[in-house]
Amino acid sequence: MAGVSPVSPVNLQGLDLPLVRDDLWFRAQQALHLIPRDGRDGVLRRTVIFTLLAWLPLVIWALVTGRVFESTDSEPLLRHFALHARFLIALPALIFGERVARSVMRDMLPSFVATGLVTEEKIPAFRQIVQDVIRLKNSSFPWVGVAGLIVVVLLVPETGRRLQELSWSRERDHLGFGGWWYLCVSRPIFQIFMLGWVWRILLVTLLFQRFVKLGLNPIASHPDNLGSLGFIEKLPRAFVPLAFAMSCVICGQFAHEMAWHGAHMKQFQIPLAIFAVVAFLFCVAPLLVFIPVLKSSKRVAMNQYGALVAQQNRQVHRKWIEGEPVEDRALLEAPELGPTTDVNAIFEAVREMRTVPFSKKSLITVAIPVALPMLVLAAIEVPLGEILMKIFKTII
């Protein structure tokens, strides 16, 4: 196509932010031979090992002490759905989700250059921003902070030994071995993976903020309705594992209350709705930094394309309605603009440009994984078939 300068493959090489590789936690897992050094992620191996390490000792101790199915002085382990959801569903989801995050970021960063959002002269600065964020990601300080937060949570009474979910492990007024294993091993394993995902969201947000400060070059008339930033709508997929894992744990706790303590689904509707909103905001948080750029680009383009359309339409009106000669015929004969209807279509594309970088598709991407544990929770009180029928009738 004449006039189009393809992006050099050299400019796209090395544009990646490996969110789940080479940081302190990743290196620690490599040192323990949980992650191979040949480039593979060891997802299956780590899922099995961490799940068994977190969950199996609790079950074995409960079996030995007769606390799995029934207990004379405390609730049996089987009743604590949140504990099983945390280690058998949520933890594997957080580990397997690392592959999704890896692929999303690998495809996304080169698009900033390939679409021209980052102009040729800014590519070196763009690369420097990526490298700076990678250095921050690989530093020890964030993970020291994660470890410190885990210790603080352990020491606070309300989140430590007084937890209701530890009732199965109590021996009179003291915690048994199972309770201490849960506090000192099982829960920290889950927390380090979960907080690691939160840290990655903050990292991507920081990365995008620096891109915005560098200066982007959106095209308001782009058919993706996001000024050629449409590819960033894929980002929420990278953080869906965190939202799903949190939903599993919360719904597991509520399921325990409903099944064994007489609670009803209505009591949890507001907390679940608030959580759903918060989960969505977590997944799209890095995208929010682009809103000012999109608003500014649309405002400027509306003025520019509005003036262009007005000039061409006036010339058409003078020639065909008023019958006057048009001396400057450049706008009428420009092949790239075409007839008036084509120019108007360009203006409509600018007017339809969105200033919020996520859509219904983004909402559905997050909503489905978050809603699945909620459907299971609701099925305790209402048959699943009836729930699905209500949803179907609402949609239809």
C-alpha cells in the first residue's frame, strides 16, 4: 500500500514484560527445582506439589484425630468449604493462570509499536520504560513486602488463631498441629500466590502510566473505536485467575455459613455484588490510565474532523446547490477522502470512539469466572436448574 511504512521487525524484538518469570519468587521456585531451568514454567508440577503441601497435611491430621467427618468438640474439617476451595480450586487457578498472563503480555506490548501508538523516535524511550519496570519486578523489595504482610496477618489475632475457619483444629483452648500447619504453611502458600497477582496488577498499571507520560499517538478514526488501542481490551484475561480464586474462597465461606449455620443466600447478595464490582475493577485497573488519553484524542479529533467535513460539505453545497465555481478543488477531488459520504463516515467513526478502554466483552470475560462459584453457592438453596432458567428468562 503506497505511503505505508511497515514497522521494522527489529523494533518489535524484545518487547515483552514477563510478569511471572525471573522475579524473586520465581527464582526461589527454580532453586527448589519446582520450575525447570529450560524455559518451561513447571505449572503442573508446582500445582500438584503446592496443593498437596497446603491441603494434605491438614486432612491427614484431621483423619488421625477424628476431625474430618465428625468431631465431639469442634466442627469437622469437611464442613469448611472455604478451606477446600482455597487449596483445591483457587490455588491451582492462580498457578495455571500464570500461562495466560504470560501470553497476554507477550502479544500486547509489541502492538504499541506495531500500531504506531509509539512513534519511531520514541521507541528507545519506550524500551527503556519496559526495562525499568522489569528491573522493579525482579527486585527483592516487593517480595520482602509481601512476606512482611503475610507475617503481620499471621500475628493479628483476628486473622490469626481466632479465625472461625480454624474451629476444626482446636483442642480445648489451643490449636492442634493442623491449625498451626494451616497458619504457618498452608495459608502463606496461598497468600504469596494471591499477593503476587496483586503486585502484577500494580506493575502493569505503573507500566501503562509511564506509556501515557511518554506520549501516545492514537488515531481517533480507527475502526476499533479506541484510537487503535483496541488490543488492550485483552488485558483483563490476564487477571481473571485472581478474580476467580477470590470468588471461590468467598463463596466457600458463605457456603459454610449456609450449610451449617442457617444463613440464607439473601444475606450475602450485597457483599457478593460489591465483590463482583471490586473484582472487575481489579482486572481493568491498568486500563483506566488510558481514559485521559482517549478523551483528549477524541476531543481534538472531533474539532479537526468536524472542520474537515464542514469545509468539504460547504464546497459540495456551493458547487451543486448554489451552482458557484469552486476554485480550490483539493477537498472535492482528494482520492483518500472520496465522496462526501465517506468523509461523513470518518467523522461518525470519530464520534463513536469510546473513551473507556473496556466493553461488554471485557465485562463478560471477568463476570463468567466470578459468577461460577456464586452459581454453585446459590444452588445450595435453590436448584441449579431453576437458577439457570431464571437467568435464561431474564436474558430472553
